Amino acid sequence: MMDEKGWRYLIVWEFRPRRGSETRFERAYGSEGVWANLFQQAEGFLSTQLIRDEKDGHRFLTMDSWVSKQAYEAFRAMHQSEYERLDSECEDLTESEKEIGKFERV
């Protein structure tokens, strides 16, 4: 994993874990979780961070850092089936998920 200060592309998601699944959600979506493990197979992945809203403890954001948009897109093309399988497996952990956006560093 490279130094996350070198990120050029950031993907942010908002999640609300299903009641009773918070611990499993945090393990799956945290920096050492199954999503980060999948992303680590890709050249250009830097880090995943899971953060909790201090005013609404049931709201989380994930921030996935990449060296570039092209690195992320290459990962998605190569690992589409694994991504979809993992997304399906983790679906029962959340009440809602929403992509906040994809951001390029300027």
C-alpha cells in the first residue's frame, strides 16, 4: 500500500448499518475488512477509511483512496465479478447505502 497522501481519486459512500449488525459492518467495511482486502489486490489502491458521524452514530462514510481514476477503473474491470459477489454478501449488513461521489484531487 502506498502513502495515502498521494491519492488523486477518492470514492465516498454513506452507509447506515442494519440494527444488530453494526459490529459485523465495521469489520467488513473498515480498513482491514473484506472490501479493503479486495481493493488491495489492485495496483493503485491506497487505503480505505471508515468514519462515523459524531452527531448520528448510525451514519458511516467510507473513503477509498486511489492513485488515479484509471487505477480504480482498471480494478473494477478486472474484479467486477468479485466486487458484485462481495456486494451481495454484505447487503444484509446495511439498511441503506448511497454513493456520495467520486472526487479528483485538484
